[in-house]
Amino acid sequence: MYPHTFLWHYLWIAPHALQIVISVVMIRRRLLREFPVFFTYTVFEAVQGGTLFILDHAASVTPEQYWITSHAGQVITIGLRFALIYEILSLVSRHYPALEQLVRVLFRWAAGLLILIAVVVSGYAPVSSYPVLIFNRVHEVNRAVSLIQTGLLVFLVLFSAYFKLSWRSYVYGIALGLGIFSSVELATSAIRASLGLEPGNYVFDFITMATYHCCVVLWLVYLLVPESSRRIVKQLPADNLERWNSELERLLLR
């Protein structure tokens, strides 16, 4: 049983309340067309967080009903987060056709790998009751998505640093928050798996919730601060992105 302290309630409610604010900001700044998946993800997480909070405090709801609802929502979250990865990579590479094509190829491979992981996890999952079996599979697939998102963060850090691209843009702010949360979630999940069912494991839930809260604040700050003027990088003294794009076009069209 989790300790439902004031901190627990705050870390549960605050991020989702801020996500409602983020949704309003995106509507007012007309960012829905540019970030449709991120907007959908934000709204869904706010609705899901509020729904689970109500179910958790409703006496008529059984623990099994709560966890079935929670993991059904997590399945949708996994799909939205994976789609968000593609949205971010597409926005980063949209001015360079060859890079954009490479992103599509890599994403298809990543999606195939994720499906393979889900199938393998399903095949080797321990035999148990139906709800527990489903929960274990969802948890493992979610860990795989977190691993891919962590790789996305590393890619964007290296990409922006190498080509001197600005981090004062919405797309990098979204990717940064997503990558930080995925990294922490992946780390805490691995630690908990190695420790087993220890009594103090709920501390890692606090860490994950606090990290998510910080990432939501980061998203809100990025959306409130004016975005730096965008420019297509065509010429750089030592790192010519246009040349990379031309070479990729040549290789992909072979």
C-alpha cells in the first residue's frame, strides 16, 4: 500500500494540472498543427491522471479494477509516446529530405524491434493470473519504449551540439523533457527489478513522479518563453549539414 501523504497527492495532481495549462497555451499559440501528437499526449495524460485519482479514492472501485484501468491507459500512453518520437524526429529533419527519409527508415526498424520485443516478452512472461500477466507485459514494453526515448535524447544532444543548432525551440524542449523522464523511469525500473519486492520500493515511485513533474514544468517553460527564430542550416565552417544531406540522398537512392 502506498503512503498517500501530502507529497504523494501533490506529485500526482500537480503535473496533470500543469498539463491542462500546457494544452491551453498550445491552443492560444496555435501549436496544434505543428505538434498534434504532443497535444494529444498532453490532454490524454491530464485526463488519465484525473480519472485514476478519482478511482483511487472511490470506495466502490476494487484494486483490480483500478489496475486494469491504469494499465489500459498505459498501453495508450506507450503508443502516444512512440508516435511522439516520430513527430520530434520528423520536425528536426523536415528541411533535409534525405535525413527525413533516413528517419522514416530508422523509425520503421525501431517500430519493428518494439513489436518483436513485445512478442518475445509475451512468450517468456511467467505464467500467472490473467491481470498480472497483462501487467507484466505492459511493464516490459513500456521499459523498451523508455529505452528508445533515452536514445532519442542522446541523439538530439549530439545532433544539436555537432551542428550548432539552437536549443531554444519547442521541439528540443519537448524532446529534452521526454528524454529526461524516460531515462529516470528506465533507471528506476531496472533498480526495482534487481531489488525485487522490497518494502521501501515505493521511494522509486516518488522519484519517478517528481521527475515527471519537473519535465512537465520544463515543457511549460519552453512553451511560455518565445521561441528563437528558426533558420535552415545550410553552411557551417566545419560541419556542413547540407553536404550530409546530399550524401544521404546519394546513398538512399542507390
